[in-house]
Amino acid sequence: MRSFWPPPSPAAAQRVRDFTDGDLARTLEHTGLASSQIAEIVEHWRDVQSSTKWSSLLAAGYTMVSLDRGNIDAPVPIWSDLHDEGAEGRLFYFYLFALCLDETVSYLRQRGTPEHVIDSTMNILVQHSATYQRKWGNLGVDGGWWTLIVLRGELLQIGSLEFHLVSLGVGTLSPEWYDEAVARNLGPGFRRGDASLGVHIPQDADFSPAALDRTLDEARAVLGRLWPVEHRRLATCRSWIMDDRLATLLRPDSNLVRFQQRFELVPGWVEDDDDVLEFVFRLPGTARGELPRRTSLERAVLGVLERGEHWHTRSGWFDFDGAS
């Protein structure tokens, strides 16, 4: 982390020093966290402030978020959670989120983001803390690096899905894509550098076709105003959920299968068993033979691996501004 993030600015260091227990509690109330969770986070704040290591790291993170806000092509650091770094590590992203939240909300409001969308987006912290609790049994932020693109103002939660503004073939989270010649022949919207929308699936999202139709209708209305483009806009998804074998492993009316069928799949894939095991089970360190088989999806995931095959992470797209 230290090698990737810039040196903390004097203003960032001052913000960390001046941020009080009251500031922390007041800010976190806007994320939807429970009062007991906020109390635990506040309890450790003075230790973080007095630690040169953690206060400096927070100031560096705050500096990077401030510098990169509005630059969707800025690299996104992807690293493991800090659950083995004590209370300061597992609570780190709560503190960074609180330090940056007011500026992020102001940035979104200035661009006309509806208040209910801002509220839903800030509640992403609750989702990630629930996943952390499920995995590790205590309070923390799962996939804390993901909160950085929220704080940079380039990801919004609308309805059942998260939408991330990304330049095709450029940003860290850009999907695997067509080669340059094919993309150019496909025309505007497919070219390297064209603005697109990454679609991301929160844990326990309502995945029913009706809920997704409502989500996409609202997203078209909201994002058409916030992030207008002059070319055909694609919505893309890079996930194991794009593995085309799902249709042969699950019922045809499965919500996952019906979601995948909205997309045109891009040729090629990468093998990524760890990603599907993480998303489906959330049981780190559990031997495969001990993983549950309660649902058809759990059985399908393990069945593929037991046959000596691997899960494929693939990319797909659909015309966001047209029919999906």
C-alpha cells in the first residue's frame, strides 16, 4: 500500500489529526452502520490517530482519493484485506471512508446525483461489512479497496446493481475486450477509450428479472443525465457469472442464467476458481470437501472443480441505452 499511494499531503495529515470522535460518529451515521458498529469503530480511533504507521497511511489514502476523484482512468490498487493487521487494519477502511465521505457526497451533489442514489451508494459500506462479518466473524470491511472507487465518485449503487464509469481497455477494472481491429470495426462505443458502464453485483442483491428491469430503467434515466456520452454506450460485466457453462449447470429459469443471457459474451476467458469460491461460499480457509452443498449453485460450483475443470471469468456486454 505504502509504495502505491502518494506521500500524504499536509492538508490530509491535518485532517487525520483534527478528525474527532464526534466527527467520526456523525459521518458514519450516514452510511447506515449500526450504532454498535460505530461505537466499536470510534473506540479504536484514538489509537489509530496516535500511531505514526496508521495515521500516515490514512493520510496517504485520503491524498490519493482526493487527487484521483473525477479521473476514471486512474489506476485502482487491488490488494488483500487487512484482517491480519489487528483492529487498526480491519477497521482501516471505515476510517478512510469517514475521512473522505463529505467531499465525495459534495462531489456527487454538484453533478446532480439524486439524494437516494447517494444514500444507496454510501450504504455500500454496510454491504462490505456484512460480508466481512460472514467470513471472519467480526467487524471489518471486505474488499476494502473497492470503496476507493466509491470515494472517487465513479461508482453508484442504483437499485440492485452497482454501475462503474470506465473507459474500455484503459481502466484497471476494464473488462477483457476485443482486439483493437475488431473493436474499431464494431464502431463507436466499442473502441478503446470509449466511456462505458461496468455492472457489478452486490452480495445478496435482488437478482430477479423484474428487479433488474426496474434497476436498468432507473439507471438509464439517472446515468443518462449524470454521465452523458455521444456514442453508443455499452454496459459490461466481467465475472465468473459470464461463464457460458452456467446455462448447462443450472435451471433455465435461474436468475443467474437469465442475467447472463442479457449479455453478448466476448471471446476468451481466464481461469479463476478462487473468485467463484469466494463469492459463492465466503468461507476462507475451508477445505473444498467441507464446503456446503445446500443449493444448486453450490453443487454446480463444486461439481465443475471435482471434474478437474476450472471456472472461467469472462466479459460480456449489452447496449445499455437500448434494449437489454
